[in-house]
Amino acid sequence: MLELDAEALYGELRQGVKGLWRDGAALVGIWSGGAWLAERLQKDLGLPGGEQGHGVISSTLHRDDFGSRGLAAGTDPTRLPFDIDGRHILLIDDVLYTGRTIRAVVNELFDFGRPASVTLAVLVDRGGRELPVGAAFAAARLVLPAAQRLSLARADGGGFHFSVSPMSPMNEKA
Amino acid sequence: MLFRRNPQLNKHGELIHLLSIEGLPKAVLTQILDTAGTFLSVNDRDVKKVPLLRGKSVFNLFFENSTRTRTTFEIAAKRLSADVINLDIARSSTAKGESLLDTIANLSAMHADMFIVRHAESGAPYLIAQHVAPHVHVVNAGDGRHAHPTQGLLDMYTIRHFKKDFTQITVAIVGDIVHSRVARSDIHALTTLGVPEIRAVGPKTLVTGDLAAMGVRVCHSMEEGIRGADIIIMLRLQNERMSGAMLPSAGEFYKSYGLTPEKLALAKPDCIVMHPGPINRGVEIASEVADGSHSVILPQVTFGIAVRMAVMSTIAGNQA
């Protein structure tokens, strides 16, 4: 049984994001796990713009599996409380897998303007890439079988933990 | 072949055509309203277009004229990146005697992926939905007196936007209810979403007692009908009703049922006034009301695009 300490990995991600941070940057979390991480990073690192200064981005409108799976229900829409043009965007996600979500959110991002750069930091890179996408920082790198689904959960108190469940075609998301 | 289940839903209960609000579960309506919220924010982007229907062809089939509805469907389809083909059907093949199903078969051979249908005959969109290939989707843009489901949904979106909660409001629908597909769709939607009091307001010729069977309160007095209402939905007075001797005159109607500032004062102070358009100033609604602070008639038009985007993308993503 795989044991991943999400809180310990979050501590490493926080250090990693500190290292990647530059002037004029903004955090954008990928809905939903990445958005939770960005919200907490924004607060813990005391970043400019206050607690609501981070963005949330959704892959829904640019997913490549729309034709077979339809529109995802219950997704929060993209919310970017700052101008994208010329800004260094630090994308945050919980799990990096096939790279398809990243492709979709980069397209989504460019619908709002032209960022100066886009960098990706994740909690876990689980391998299995299907697109040429890489993370500048990953708190953990491991290879999981395709039959396993790894997702971040947030407790009421705000603490993080990972859950591993069997992958079904309907809940594949990475 | 007759459909054994609701022809709008696939075996998983997902929406594949939008033909009528009647019979759709609350969860389906709520999901469309939620999705519309996402699409409304697309207007705030540099690129006001999303690629969900890229490579798909949407055919606007308006057997009855309607510039506004056709235009908002066209804008919605284009914002979803679809190719839109507008057919001036009233002046083309139908006029030459082609049957409805032959028209559909020919357009299907042109690789149509979605039909947006407006027709004077109730049920025409159902007939089309029964005869298209499994990958083709149909949206009813108004059929006879039967239904106008996207108008119903955009009205629900508007109400939710301004009032948040359906379960605490009183809605008054005023005018020609009997002949109105908008009123019928609104009543079904309001009922499904849990509105406790729906009033149908108008003269006996246009608001008949049998409407009570739909669960609405029939009011022939305007004062009684709009007193304490949170929402007033005014319907267009269709001129053809006047010639049918259903009304003495437009002036008489305005005197009794036209929404004036004096009558509006009977409703709740934060009441909103809706109208599916086109409005007839001085016939069913006073200019001061149509242009006043209670009016949300223009936001309805804007919301209509987002709601139609939500409907088209929802059905296009579900398999028959």
C-alpha cells in the first residue's frame, strides 16, 4: 500500500515555490486540488495581493476528451484576479500525470492574455506522460500503475491527505 | 418507433436533446444553470470563444421567423467555435413542397451535428429528434404553443441570478398564458425548481381556469395577481389574438393588465420585471417600467447567450 504524507510534501512544495518565485509572479492553482494548494501557499508565503490574490484555473473548456466524456459538472470557473499580460505565472497542481490537464489549462490561460512565462510546480509527479510537459518542481516523483488513481483531499481543518483508489474510465482526470 | 423513455435523455439520464422542460429532473436543470454561469464569464476574456464545438456544424432551422432567438443561438454556437449554417427555410425547400423529414435527411447528409429548430407545429422538434442519427442533437427553439425550453431556462437563470433561492419566491406571469409556449416552459421549470407560488394573471380568454391543473394560481385581477410578487414575467400581447376577438382592444388590455409604475408598486419593493421580448410599449408594459430600475429585460438577453451555450455544449458532450 502506497503511503504519501501530503502534509510533508506540502512543506517541500512550499520551499520549492519559494525558490521559483520572482518579482511580478502570480500563483494559479488548477481546480480543484491545485487551487487548494495555491490558496494555502498564498497565505503561508504571505504573497502580494492578500489571501485572495491567487488565481484558480479550470481545464473544463479546453479538455480534449469533451467529445467522449462531455462537460464536467460541478467545476468552478476560472478566476484570475489580476492581469495576465506580461506576468510570470506559477501554475500549481496536486498530481502531474498524462499532461493533458496542463495542456488544457495553458490554453485556458492564453484566452485571458499573454503571460511572460508559465512555470509548473506540483506535489507529486506520477509519471505516465502522454504530452511533452514537465514540472519545474515536484515534491515527489514516483511511478504509479495506470490502474491507480491518486488524488488530493482536503479536510475541514484545511489539512491535506492523498487518497489512492482504483482508476475507472469515468474518473480519470490527470 | 416510439421512444420508451424520455426522448431527451440517454440511458444514463443525461441530456442528449432539449425538447421541453417538462419531465426533466431538477438536477439536469440545475446543471445547465451552473454551466451557464461558467459561460457568462467567457465574456470577460480577451478571447471570447471556447473550442468545445470546434469542427461541429450547427444548423439553425427556423420555420417560423425570430430574429432575436436565432441570433442568440448563432452567437452562442459561434462562441463555442461551431460552424453555424442559417437556413431561410420558410423561403426555400419547404416552399417547394419538401417534407420536414426529407429536409432533415438532406441536411444530415451535409454532416449536420446539431439542429436548432423553431416550428409553428407543436411537436416538430420531437419528430426530428426521433429520426436523426445517434450523434445528431436537436434543440427546440420554440414549437407552436407547446414549449420554448431555452427561454424557460434563461428565465430561470435570470431569477436565480437576482433572487438566489427558488423556494422562497412568488412569481406572477401576466398576459396571454394560454397561447404562450414561454409561459408553459416557465411554469414547468418553476415547478421543478420548487417555486411555492406561481400565478397566471390575465383575462378569462387568455388565462383559462384549466391552467390550475398545472399547479398555478389563476388570477383574473391584475392587482391580486401581482400583489407581493418577487418576480413579474410580462408576456408579449400577440396582435393576432386581437383579431380572434379574444380581447376587445389593445387599449383595454393595457388599462387592465398593462404593467404601469402604479401597478408595479403593489409588488415587493425589490421585485424584478422580466419579458421574453419583443416588448410592446404601451400595450403590455409602460416605458417607465421597461426602462426602470426593476427591469431585467436586457440582462435576460445577455444571460440567454450563456444559457444556450450551456445547452448546446451539454447535449453535444452526451452520447445517445
